[in-house]
Amino acid sequence: MRLLFNVPHSKVAYRIEYSPESETHLLYLTARQQAIVLDTVDQKLVYQPTVDTKNRKPMRPNSLAPWELRI
């Protein structure tokens, strides 16, 4: 699942690409939960995905993921 967003020229948008593993994980969620996850990712990660926030933090080095996004 790959998404590219059209955004106003005043902001730089990033392309969000979902790995095959994440797509598989989404299948185990209900349709409502999937919508919540995808909508939150769209809102929180399109413009400044590498900025620390209250709900987005870098994790200690591990094999799973470099960042945590709280939904």
C-alpha cells in the first residue's frame, strides 16, 4: 500500500510507504481500527515525520522500529 499526498506548495510532503509486514498487521485490525491507524499516520507523518512530539518519539535502538507513534 503506497500513498502519495497532494499538498499545498507552502509545505513539503513526504511519501508514506507501508511495508508488506505492516500491511499484514493491518489485516488483523477491524475496519474501524484500520481507518484510525491510517488516518493518524496521514495526519502526523506527512509533513515532519522526524520531529519529536508528545506522541512521536525515537526509540532506543532495536530491530523492530526506530520511532514510536502513539495513536
